[in-house]
Amino acid sequence: MSCQQTTPYYSVDSDVYHTCRNCTLGDNIESDKRRSGEPGRRHLCQRCKDIKAGRVTR
Ligand SMILES: [Zn+2]
């Protein structure tokens, strides 16, 4: 599985952001809490890192 790069997005109650559209954690964000754009002080989601590094197979 490869990262489907998109605008950074995150949940308002989380301190991580996602850049892969196909991140399963990002996909779990409730739509009313989801924001996209500048992630500020949030850090990149570990799963997004793994997807980009090719460590996620599905
Ligand atoms: Zn992610």
C-alpha cells in the first residue's frame, strides 16, 4: 500500500495529523471533528509514516 498524498488533515481533539488519504487512523476521524490545512504543532501520525516508508502492506 502506498500513501495517497493529500492536504494535511487532523482531528481537533488529537495531537497528530495525517497526510495519507488512505490512513486507517485518519479515516476514523469523525467528520465533525475533522479539519484540513496547516496542522500547527501536531506531529505526523505514525501510521502515515509507516505507509510512506512502505511498512504497511494493507
Ligand atoms: Zn495517519
